[in-house]
Amino acid sequence: MPAPSPFHERIVPLCHSHRFKDWAGFVAPARYDVNHIYEYTAFRRSAGVIDVTPLYKYDITGPDAGAFLSRVCTKDVQKLKPGRVTYTCWVDPAGKMIDDGTVSRLDEHTFRLTAAEPTYWWLARCARGFDVHIEDTTRTLCALAVQGPCARDVLTACSDAPLDTLRFFRLAHAKLDGIDVVISRTGYTGDLGYEVWAAADDAVRLWDAVMAAGRNYDIRPCGLDALDMVRIEAGFIMLDVDYFSAPHCLIERRKSTPSEIGLDFALELDRAPFIGQAALKAERERGPAWQTVGVELSWTALEALYASYGLPPSLPPEACRDAVPLYFEDVQVGQVTSTTWSPLLKKMIALAQVQTPYAARGTVLDIEHTVIYERRTVPCTVVDKPFYDPPHKRSLPKTQSS
């Protein structure tokens, strides 16, 4: 049975929809209101706050912490300076994806790794010979993501963190309403955003302080349905949706390499040995068999398809995680894995895995679409991702002249 998060007593009275999901063993709101569009809009126009405590969290300490994580991860984490965060992944010896997440260097000998699924077993298995201590802090730490154009203003109003100078993928130790917190400039929305990490015992106080500071900025608590829409706009992949963890795959066809799911940027191959390095080097030489791309569905074709049934277009109001085949000249060459209507972009967009020969920008494919129980196809075009990448996500406020 899913457990309540440390914010549960504040979340439940606000969740008027009474719709919850199981996220990594925690009770998580799917949406707070009947229509989640207001939460989506908060992420894109003001500020939204979401409980991200269910992320698996591991604090790795000791003299060999950096060397150990560099052996496990595809990035050379020991080069990371204190106060910085990086996005990375870890693979098995065959170079197949196990999971992806962030690594934060909290101080000289302390790192924090976040993951989508339980990872302690893998870390412990790989730790032999290293002077490290691995602590599972998933239940002892809470985390709130404050995301959206007004996120900096909200946290500036309730904390002493130097947010005007905190760069993208950096972190700061701070006080928030007297609570010791770590604030990282990270998130899963593709917008300006921060994640606030604190002791689980301080969760309610943290929630109250952030929500009080956000009243002047139209802050809203947000659920997973809105998060799913914005992460697709941002081109962010999701475990068990856009790829699968190799140890859980029964057949090789289900497994993926980092390059096949768009994480080529997270590979640092020319360095000291790490798990899977040889396999990933060999793949780079021959090229990946698959690519993860963005696709845009033709709205004109969708309208025409529905009109042929005497219907207006009828599309789901939330993101879809069902895999849907993609074709090139009636031959299946891939599949869409995450789809959503983007209210901001006014487009039907999707993340897809396609065979490399069909992954070039501008390639026109056909996507399967069902109307009145009948399977048809409509054209879609391979496009660059992310679909949405605003400048304020990475920028700092302009320095005011005296």
C-alpha cells in the first residue's frame, strides 16, 4: 500500500479531485482540481509546486565517493565541484540503461544521487573496493519542486538563498523559514525552476512557508498529470514509459543505450574506465540503431480524419503514455512513447523512438490513430526537441546598474 509523503496532511485537503496515483510507493496527487489545465498553466505562467519526495535519494560519502560514482555513472562525477549538479545515467556492462538521474555535490566528500527507481542494490554491488558509505535517504528527506517563471520570486521571498546569482544546475545551502535546506536550480518541467531539499520532519513547515510566499505570485499545488504534459514539452524522457531498465527486461529488444534515448550528451567516454564504457565506445563507432526524436502531428490531417466520421477532433486532455506505432511507407519503423496536446504551443506533440535511418529532422512518418474503434494513420513530422525551451530557464536576472 502506498505510504503518505511528509507533505500528506497539507496535500489531502487541497486535492479536490480525490485522484491519487502510486509514485514509487508514495501517495501522489494526479491532479488537485477536476481540470488539471490550471496546474499546467501555473508551471508555464506563474509558479507551481509539486511534491517530489518519491524520487529515490542516496547520499554517498567518504574519501572515494567521487571515484566510486565516476565508476558507476557515465559522467566523470569526481570533476564536479561542490555546489554543482549534473545529469547522468548508469548502465550495465553491455551499455544498456539501468536508470537516469542527477548527482549533486553537497560538499567535498558528500554526493547526492537521485533515481527513478530503487538503486541501492546496484550501488552496493558496485561499491566493493571503495571507501564509501551509501545511505538511502528517500524516507528521511523531503523535496518540493517550485517551477515556473515566478519560482525565483517565490523562493526569494521565503529564503536567504542567493537565487539572483544561482546558475542553472547549481545548488545552495540556505535557510527557509529557519529550516536548513538545500536549493538546487533543477527540475522536470523545462522552465525556470528549483528543488528544495529538507529533513522530512520539516516538511509541513516548508510547505506552509513556500505556499505563503507564493500567494502574491498565484502559486498552485500541482499534480502528476500537469507534470507529464510539461515534461513532454521539455523533451524529458521517463523510465518505464520512454525506455525500460535493462535488469527488468526479459528480451534484448526492450533494452536501450543512452544514445538511443537521447542521452548521448551524458556520455563521457574518453576517461578512466567505468561500467559499460567499452560497449558504449563500440556503439559510438558504429552509430546507434535507434534515436529518440520529437514528432508533431498534422492538425489538418487529424481534422480531416475526424471529419470523415462526421466528428470534430477528439483528443485526450491529458498526456498519453501508450506506445503507438509509427510507419514509413506502410512499414513500422518505430513507436511514439509519450504524447500530449500542448496548450502553449497549440500542437499535438510526442516523443518517439525510431530507427536511425528515419530519424532525420523533417522526415514525414505516419502515426496510428484510432477513431470509433477503427485504426487509421495521420502524418507526423520529425522535429527538434525540446519543443519548449524558454531563455529564462537558464538565465540570471539582469544586473541593475547603480
